[in-house]
Amino acid sequence: MTTIGISLGDITGIGSEVTLKALAEEREARDAGFLILGDAKHLGELNRSLGLNLPLQDYAGAGSVRAGEVAVYEPLAKRLPEKLEKGSTEAGLAAVSWLREGARRCLSGELAALVTAPVNKESIIRAGERFVGQTELLSELAKTSRTAMMLLGEDDRGRWLRVALTTTHVPLKSVSEHVTKEKVMLAIELAAQACRDLGLARERVAVCGLNPHAGEGGHMGTEEITTIGPAVELARQKGLDVSGPLSADALFYYAYRGDYDAVVAMYHDQGLVPLKMIGFDKGVNWTLGLPFIRTSPDHGTAYDIAGQGKASPSSMVAAIRLAKQLTGKRK
């Protein structure tokens, strides 16, 4: 039996709402059980106010969540206040606690995968936590640095973009010094492995240049010659089907039409702007290289619509479905 964990994220945002709505859509599939790590009282009240009437049970221990069931576990000893300001430090600390608990249960083998609802980094940092992002914290908890973020999304005609990032949450002025041969190589290898994990027929990986026009032979930057190109060549020597470095402005067009199965981008916005253009509502964040499956919706806390009952669960549904798909293939 497969149990998938869901860490509830910042409960002053839309994470709780999209989680409950997504589970209401998925419960009829009965191909997994779900353990929500979060505030049970808050969830129960929200469940009633949304009119979902989703059966939520208290967690009784490992193996107690059957297919189609949803259980809730609160690892915090102290209950959260009933009223919290959006982006409060209490909500931030709770989100980190739930994330840590989900990772612990995945690493112990109790959970088959972890889906993480969005958090607010600013509130977590204001609470005194050293926090870069959920991806980075999960990598630290799993004691591995060989991870990369991949974002996946499809348009309304079923055309996909799959983008692995060489660097993630780095200021633009610092990207060049963070793009190393080792990081590019790792992103290429993990992107190719992701294609295999998804069951794709091929593993054609294309690599973006860092500079405009991929550096134009060194006239607009040398990273393509000194760093990215050598990583691509090494990947080819290892037998991977990889092309690049290529100018990003043209590359994404060719990837979108299906010439490549995955793209390796050098920095956050280079890869995520085109991805969100075609798959904003159904985009999924997948952490590659962890010893367990982790996915998340590709949106933030959306405080502007939180508590209004109008948040779309599409991205959370896609994140849950990808977690189930990957769990099934891993079995």
C-alpha cells in the first residue's frame, strides 16, 4: 500500500485550500493513501467551510492509512493560534516543522513520497531559521548535495517542457560564479535520469548557454567555452544524448515542439519563465536526486486570494499525480 505525505506549508496562504481540493479530486482513484502533516483543527474548519466534506481521520501510526483515505498528523506539541496574520512567523516555523517531519518519515520508509505545499521564505527567516528554500532543506536533511530542481508543465494540447536548473535561488549578479562544470554535469545527468523515471522513449537533453547567443564564441562571455561546453562533452563521453550549449532564446522553442525531452537551464528565471508561460496552472516542482520522491505545486502562498475559497488546485493535483506516477514506477 502506498502512503503519500503532504506537508501543509504556510497555512495563512492557499496551501491548505489547494491540498483539500486536490485530495477531494483524487480520493476516487483509490490508488494511494494520504498523510497530511499539519494543523488538524485548521484543516477541519476549512474542510467544512469549503463544503468538501472530505473524511479526515486522526493518524494511528504506520500502515494505518489505506488507499483512498486521508489522515492528519500534527507533530507540533503546541497548537497554533486560531487567528494568524498572513506571513506570520508562527506559520513559518510550523511549515518548517511539518516539512522536516515529512522528510523524516520518507527517509524511514514510512512514506513513499512527499508533496510539499508552498511556504513563505521571508516569514521563516524572520522567525530565525537559516532557510534558503524547501529543496535546499530537504537536501540537507537527506545528507546529499547531488540534487537539482526540475520544473515540469504541459499546455492545453499536451505539449511539455521539462526544465532542470543548474543554480536555483542565487542573485543574478552571482550566477556566473555558481555555474560550475560539476553543477552543469550533475543537472544533465539528473535530467536524463528523470526522463528514464518518467518512462519516456528517449532522453534527449539540451543545455542552455549562460550568455546571450550562447556567448557568440567568447565575444559575449566565456562560460560556454570554459565551463558549460566541457560539461556537455563529458556527458556525451558518458553516453548521454545531450546537445549544447545552445542559445536559450531559440532552444525553448525547439524543446516545446518536441525536439528535446528535457532542458538544463543555468539559472532560475532563464528556465522558469518559459515553463510558466505554457504550464502555469499545472506546473510541478520535482526535486531530482533525493533518496525519496518529492514534488510540489509550482506556485507560492498567494496571500492575495488566501481565505477566499477561489484558489485553483490544478498544480497541486498535478504534483500529487506525479508523485503517484513516480512511486508506481519505482515499485
